Amino acid sequence: MKKLASEFFLRGLIAGGFGPIVLAVVYLILNSVAEVDAVSTGQICVGIVSLYILAFIVGGSNVVYQIERLPLTIAILIHGGVLYVCYLITYLLNGWIENGVMPIIVFSLIFIIGFIAIWAVIFSVTKANTKKVNEALKQKRQSRE
């Protein structure tokens, strides 16, 4: 358990630095799309801190896949739940989505579709790579015989 906690902390520290960079990109996009002329100092501070914490948690939460006793499906659900809650809180805190039923439903649907799409890509790439490795092993066994 100590190893997982230290791995979570290390991954979080590495990923945390990207949070403020993402915030800068988000503000640049908002500036070009929504014509936001000024962002208050408070908004910048909340944004920097919230995105650092978000990136820290997101980066560290990947450690859930290293828990060997945990079935992959459960690990995916835990990871997805943590990501969903962290992103939702961050978006609400920064005012990127309104605090209302419909905006949260729309956010939730987009998050779920995105999460499933990413896992579909990961699954298909992993399946293709596994097939290649199995074929290479099969050919190697046949060449020995």
C-alpha cells in the first residue's frame, strides 16, 4: 500500500505541473472564442490551484490499474468515477459550466461518451498488439519444430 501511495504522489507531482499550462490554453481559447477581455486575479488564482489539483489527482489516479487484486472493469469504473467527479467540480468551480441540471447532464453525457470512446480505442489497439505478439510467438514455436 505504501508503494501505491508513493506512486500516486509521484505521478500526481509529475502531472500537476501541466494543470496551469492547460489553464493557459483554456483561457486562450476562451479569449479567441468568447471574446473574454479580462480575467480577474481571483479567477486566475482559482484556476491555477484547481487545475493543479485536478492534474495531480488525474495523474495519480492511474495507479488504480496497478492494484493486481482489482478486476480491470472495477478499476476502470473507479478511475472513471474519480475523473468525472474531479472534472465536474473543477468546471463548476471555474464557472466553465453553469450550476444547473441541464448543463450537468450535458457535461455528464459528453464525459461518458468521451470516456467510452477513449477506452474503445485503448481496447482495440491493445487487442491488435496482442494479436501481433501471439502470431509472432506462434511463428517462433513453429520454426523451432
